[in-house]
Amino acid sequence: MRPGDALETEPAARLSDAGDGVARAGSLQVHVPGLFVGERARVVVEHASRQAPRAHARLVELLVEAPGRRSPPCRHHEARGGRCTGCPLMPLAEPAQEAQRLATLRARFGAEVDLSFHTSPSRALGYRMSSKRVAFGAPGELRLGSFRRGSHEPADMADCLVDHPEIAAAARELAAVASDLGLTPYHDHAGAPAEGGDLRHVWLKTDGARVVVTLITASDESEAARRLPGRLTRADGLAWCVQADAGNTVRGHGLTVIHGDVALALQLADVTVHPGPLGFLQPNPEVAALAYRELVAGPDGQPRAGALDFDLYAGAGVTT
């Protein structure tokens, strides 16, 4: 099996952790972005493992479609010609997304989930309260986005539908002001002319009313940190830190509060939390609260009596 080989898959049995459809083509296991449980397709191999009968492939033609297929509402999605890879299940209506996850739990773990005991989140879009963006583009054309999955290629996220509207508005304003000022985004990604520049990342958080924006720049001699504050109207609190190290770590060093109150106040499972500009905030506090309540509940569904609960691991995959 080599890159470029064409295959016809059997119906996909489950989703991978990344949201790819996992199907078989003879003895080969094939991971295909954009393929869903129950779907068959013609695909082209892009990468074949040398250690196992496994390949990653590109979807060419759907032969059998899953129920609930739709055109993704977001213009940045790959299915609409965009480059963002952040929402792999968006080509499905929300009930179909839920059905795909249930089928995956069943296929991978033999788990049956009774949804009658669970409360669904109230919002399918606009729920993300914390968003980290990478700055890219050129002076006069600065954009904010994210790296495409498995790559160092940035994709535009302007007006992201998953972000809370307050975050989307603050990001839109910041990109426009930075472009108007001719600020230089940091270049360390694929396709960049050379490494260097100023503004590396922007970290936006909201409690639903107030917005805190943190600028992460490549050095403490930053035009972005000097010139942006007087022009930003959507940031209730503005902070700045420096990330001069190599790599993609977003958190910087030497936090400076530029203006405003940079601590938010959110209710998370009946507890008020106050995340700061570099503090962790569950991207979807509503879903995180459901998970926390389930975690501390007894057999009767009521919270157990106790003094303290600790959130020791913040990567359980329940927030998006």
C-alpha cells in the first residue's frame, strides 16, 4: 500500500479520537477525515503505516451517506472550501452527531449510554468561552486562527461560530485594528517567508458579559503591546506576556496587566471560579459542569457529602 493508491471502503464502524471515520478496506484499517459511521466511500491513500496494516486517506466520493448529513454552517469548514479542521462533526446535524458518538462508544468499548438521564447543553454553537488564536498573515493583513490538525499551517477563524459571540467580536476587532496599524504577526509556520515578527498569539476569555484579552508577543520590545491597547474597545481587561521560546507554547512569561479587571467570574457546577488572563478555563463551562456533577454524584444521582473535590486532570475530552 502506497500514497496515491485508490481504495473503496467498507462502512465505517466508528470514529477515531480525532473525529475521522475508521473503516476497513480488505485487511487494511483506514482513517478518513469527513467519513462518518455507516458511510462507504472511495478514498485515496495519503499515508500508509510501515508497522501496521493502517492508512490515512482522503475522501474522494461518498458511496453511502449517513443520516443527518448537511452543509456545515461555518464558512471556514473544509467541506465548504475553508481550511479549518477544528469541528470534524459539523457536516452532521446535532442529533446525528450524538448518534455517531454513541455508535463509537458502542464499537470501541461495548458501552451503552442512556441519554434519558442526561441534560443536553443548551447551545450547539457559540458556547466556547475560551479561545486561543495564532496570529498570521502579513502587515496590513493580520489574521487570527488555529493550526490545521497535524500541521503547522494556519487557518483563518474569523467569526468562528463555536466561539461565544463576545469572543468572536473581540477577535474580529483586534485583527482589524492590528491590520490597520500594520502590525507584524510572528512567522514560524509553514509558508511563512522567514521566522520573526511580533504578535504570536491572542488568548480570549469571557464570562458571557466581560471579555479578557491576553496578547502574547515574541519579545518585550513589542509594537503590538504598545499600540493596540488604545484602539481596542471590546476588551474589558487587557494583559500582555512574552513568549520568546521556540515551539508553540501559548503561555508566556512576565505577565503585565495593561488595563481593566483581568479576572472573570463564572459559575461552574455551583462554584464560582475566577480565571485570570493565563488561567485555565474550560472552553465549555456548561458541559464541564454537567461532567463535574456526574463525577461527584452518588448512586441516587445526588451529590455525595464531603469537604473537598479536586480537578486534577483537565484533559478528559468533555468540553468540546
